[in-house]
Amino acid sequence: MARTTDIIIIKSIDQLPAVDEIKSISREKALKLVFKGNTNEQRKRIGQYFVDTLSGFQVLIHTINPELNIVTEREKVEIKSNLDLEKIFGKHIEEIKKKSKFNLWKFLSLKRCAWR
């Protein structure tokens, strides 16, 4: 699932979005808060506050860049369905590999090695 990112430049603490605003973000969006000026000094504290108050969200406190990234967590159902797809695709890939080997051997007029 590709997400679009909303970027908010924070030059003063008054520009921070409210917790309720953040909670209303859809699953298809990510929120990036970019801190400028004196607000960067308070970024880690603000990030930790969001970590503590936003259950169901991942709050990523960037260690180098002056930013916080906030996204909704993936649900267990979504993760399970993706794992099921990986199993299905994995089986198909194995079948394709076997067919490709056989076609290559046939093309090169090789017989299968006895030790395989």
C-alpha cells in the first residue's frame, strides 16, 4: 500500500497539530512534521509525547533530520493477508524456477545430472 505524505513545517509550537487531528489521518496518508529554528530542540520531547498518546500509530523520531514521521500501524488482518500472498507467490516462483530449469536443459539438449 503506497501512502501519500502530508508535510507540515513547524516554526513554533503553536503550529503542532492536535492529537485528535493526527488520529483522524487516514491509513493511506503519512504525516511528516519538519521542525525549523528553535522548535528542533523540543522535537524529541514532542515525539515522545506523541509516542505515549497516539496508540495505533507509529511515531518515528528521526535522529539526524529535524523531523517526526507519523503513520497508522498496520492491522494484524492486513499483515496476515500479505503473508498469505507471499506464500502463494512463493509457490508460483518455485514452479517457474523448475520450469525454467527444465526449458534451459531442453534448449541446451542436456540431461538431468544423476546426483541432483
